[in-house]
Amino acid sequence: MHSITVPTPSMTLSVSATKRASRAFTLIELLTVIAIIGILAAIIIPTVGKVRNSAKSTQCLSNLRQIALAISLFPQDNKGYYPRGGSNPSPDGTLVNYAKAVYPYIPNRGNSATGVVTNKVFLCPLEPLQPDATYANSVSQYTCTFALEAGSSASTATGSGGNGPRQVASIINPSRTYLLLDGVPRSSSDYSCDSSCTHNAALTDLNATPAAAVKISFRHSDNTNVAFVDGHTAKVSFTTLKAELTSVNPNGKDRWNGKIN
């Protein structure tokens, strides 16, 4: 004969308490979970930031390639001469900087040539310039080297320093000659390119604070993005660039003037 056990109130309370205890977190467990979340956040957030900055740096290199391509197309319509780094003659007789001179060769161009920045190809994504800002002249955050400057005037239009435009054939080794680099503003909020903003820019102080001439910026993890005359791009470190600019070996500085073999 089978017997049936009827649960008593004490037995019911004991089972319920056991179930609640198994479902509830202890304070130690809760603190452990919070600590793990904090550790994961400390690892993930900087990584996400680095990935984002890396993507912006890649976009900057793409911008430089587009501008370098535009500069390489310019000589086809200008008797084999590159645009000057500083002033260039325009159809109306005025002098314009390199950015405005090559603007017609930029694909899907917006309106940076007049100072209203809607085309971001001249803007480095890592530089906090407002893309809808309006400036008095054309805008570019990329500075030129002497590769675009002839030793003496080659046309009636001369800009700062009296240097005229340079012939394509005069660049001895395009793949080793710097053309464009990341720049810093001429003043605290001015990236406008006038007739002198790029002249001599590559040979001024490295990573300088805003000053009278555009200088070189190393905003890509202590590197500057560079476009070479042949159109390819690369990152160059502060250490490398400083060594080249201060080197007693003339081949270092020849990267800037197109005379390197």
C-alpha cells in the first residue's frame, strides 16, 4: 500500500527559499560582473577609437592620391608645366594657389575653390576643420614642397620668391620626390590658401604652431601622410622627416626639390 506525503508549511518555505537563493546574485557576484564589464570597456573603447582614426588616416591618403592625380593632369593643358605651389595665373589674369589651379581636375568636385568647403578632398578627416565653414579664398589642408617650384621664373606669372612653374621632365625621380604633406593652419582658424600659403612650406619648422606659413602636421600617430610626384602615397614619421631636413647629405633635402636620383 502506497503512502502519500503531504508537504508541511515548513517544507514549502524551505523549497521556496532555496529557489530564491539559486536565482539571486550575491553582492560579490554582482561586483565581479561590473568589474568584468569595466575591463572590457577599457579594452574595447580605445580599440574602437584607433580603428576609427585608422579609417580617417586611410581616407586622408585617398585624398592625397586624388589631389596628386589632379596635379599630374594639369601639365597636359599647360605646356608640360606643373602648377606652382604658391601663385598660378588664371584665365582672368589673377594669381591663384595650387588648390584652385588643379580644382577642375578633381572628380566629383564640390566647392572648395571659392572658399566654401563642400568638397572634402582637400580636408584631412583627422583635422577638426568645420566642413561647412566659409573662407576668403580656396581651402586646402595639404601643403606643397619645392617639387612644384622652378629655380627661376619660367613664365610671366611669378609668385613669392620669384619662382615660376616647373616642367614635368625636370623631376628626376618622381617616385622618391615629396609632393604634398599634411599641413597646419596659417592661423588658429585659417586654412585659406592665398598666394604664399604653400611657398617654402615644406622647409619650415616641423609640427609648428599656427604661423605665417603652412607647416607640416604629424597628426597620424606621429606620422604625416605624403603624396609623391608619381602619385603614390605613404606615411612618413617625424623622425625620418626631421633627419632628412637637417641632414648634411644633400640627397635628403633633394626629396623636396625633385633632384634626387
